Amino acid sequence: MRTAWDLFRDMETIRRELDSVFSDGGFARWTPSAFRHSFLPGRAARAYPLLNVGEDDENLYVEALAPGVSPETLNLNIANGQLTIGGEKPVLGRDVRADAYHRNERAAGRFVRSITLPAEVDQTKAKADYRNGILTVTLPKAEEAKPKQIAIKVA
């Protein structure tokens, strides 16, 4: 018995495979340097720290997952509508020879990550807090970026 060929199903399969090759988890995993400089398996150094970005009417909130990073090494900079987070994750197990590791997924070293902010901020009022491996940055929105209530005149 012969099964029918489904062109659209096959094209969708090819599209998914190509998407995985060109996504952050695709091409980066094939480069040897990605393994040496990553903090999570299959993640390139540029994707560290992992971020959540949110907002309300008054503020933007950036949460960066950075366990094991000393707060003294963290450096935050706001310029040209971008937030840059830099720092250094210390090397663990310095007394173990590199060739003696069976598995080494916790890379260390300097990192820098920049993101474009979705709204203008008042950088003079920015605050940052580092607790339990999570860096939380609160960025008050500039007055021009805050939503304005428009009064409706009824005639």
C-alpha cells in the first residue's frame, strides 16, 4: 500500500529544521567556541545573562539571571536607548586540571549583554538590586514615554 505524498507537511518539516539551524540554539551550538564561552549548554556568550524585560505605566523592569556573579563585578550602563550589563563570573574548581573534567558546563569569565529599551527612561532615577543570583533593574520611564490620559469632552 502506498501512502500519499503531502507536499505541505514536508515543506513544514523542512522549515522547522531550517529555523532550528538559524536560531540561537542552532548555529551557535555547532561552533566550538560556543561551548567554551557559554554559561548554559547550547547558549552563546552573547545570550548571558538570560533576561526578562517588562513594564508598567511608570517603569521598565529588567531581571537578569546571573547566579554566582559577584555584585562588585557588575557594571550597568544606559546610553542611546540601550541598557548594557557587564560583569564577570569567577572560575570554580581552579585546582582541577582542564583535562581531568568529565563534564564542564559552568563556564566562567567576563560577559557583556546589551538590549534596546522599549521606551525612553529617566536614567538619573534608575535603581538596581542583586539578590539570590537575580539582578533586578528598575528604570523609571521618562515623562514623554508615560501613557497620558486624554479627557473626553461631551458636547
